[in-house]
Amino acid sequence: MVQFWRAYRPPPGRLAGMAGGIIPVAGHLPEGGGFGDQAAIMLDAFAIMSAAEAELLAGEPG
């Protein structure tokens, strides 16, 4: 699941998705189709991993 999440995320320094995240698509998705065709549990897992990463990065010294 982490490998899917890493492939989904945009490269560092790039805006995520169309218009910088308004439409939440960044990279490769595990299933065929678009964002709405993905399993809800996978998208929930992506959100959890992104939140955990943001929390970890917020605690790092600049």
C-alpha cells in the first residue's frame, strides 16, 4: 500500500493534482479509471498516510 501511495504522490516541489489539489489526483492510481473509480478503503489509506507524513514533517526542524 505504501508503494501505491508513493507512486500516487506528486514529485517534491510540484503541485498535487489539477489546480494544486482542488481535484485530488496526483499520480498513478492503483485501479483503472479515475479518482472516483478507486476503492474507498485505498483512498482512505492514502489520506491517512498523507496526514501521518504531514504530522511527521511538521515536527522536523526547518
